Amino acid sequence: MDLRKLKTLIDLVQNSGISELEISEGEEKIRIAKHLPTPQTTMVSMPMANAGGYGSPMNGDHASAAVSPAPTSSAASSAAATEADTGHKLKAPMVGTFYRAGGPDSPSFVEVGQAVKAGQTLCIIEAMKLMNEIESDVSGTVTAILVENGQAVEYGQPLFVIS
């Protein structure tokens, strides 16, 4: 692959919304990845009816807003923060929308305090209209669920704490 093509591909990645590009040409293969700074998320409280979910389209205003739960007592939140610091954090393998259940009327895959085995489905992340089952990579007990149902998640964002 000549340098002009390579320069064009680098410019394409830098000036577009894509973060990674992989191209194969014969036996040659090239992968270009853009390292983005961690995005600043603004927490916005809104009624759950407007937060989107199964079958309800999200308009542009709600698509970029993260839903924060109503504040609880500071003792409960500090206990949850301490609990979340210990144990294995299962992280989102992709960007998408987090769902705790297989459908709107289905029970949640797991609850806090429930024992899980490696390979057990913990949640679904919807990405590009595909429902991706996210499985536990360790056995243990779910000590915290760090994301609200229907919330948009980023790649690498912690979803569960398992100890």
C-alpha cells in the first residue's frame, strides 16, 4: 500500500466520526484506530417514561442525555461506591443501550445479591438494532448493577460488579 493511500486513510479516520478502520488488500492488512479522550457525560434527570426503551424511538435530545437515578441518602451512596470499588467489574464490550431483561415484560436476567456463573447472561446491549447478550466472564455474586435499564452505555463502561 503506498503512502498516499495510507495518508488518505489516516485523514479519513481523523476527520470523520469513526474511531477505527481496518482494511485488507491482498496479503496486506492495515488497522487505524483513533484514541479519543474520555467524553464528559452530563447527567440529566428525566422521567423514565421519556428515557426511551423497548420499541420507543428516541429523539436527538434524549439520545445524548444520560439518565441519573434520584438522589438517595449520602450513607447509601457512599456504601454503594465502596462496594463498587471491590470485586470484578464487568465492562461493556460495545456502545449501545443497556437492558436488564430480554423484553419489556420479562424478568431481569440478574439481581443484586444473585450468584452467577461464567457464561451466564447478565444483560443485553442493543447496538444498531441487534440485541447482544452480555455474559459474565467470572463466577461469583453480583454486588452492584452500575447502569440503569434503558441507559446508553459506552465501550469499556463498567456495568456490573461481581465478587
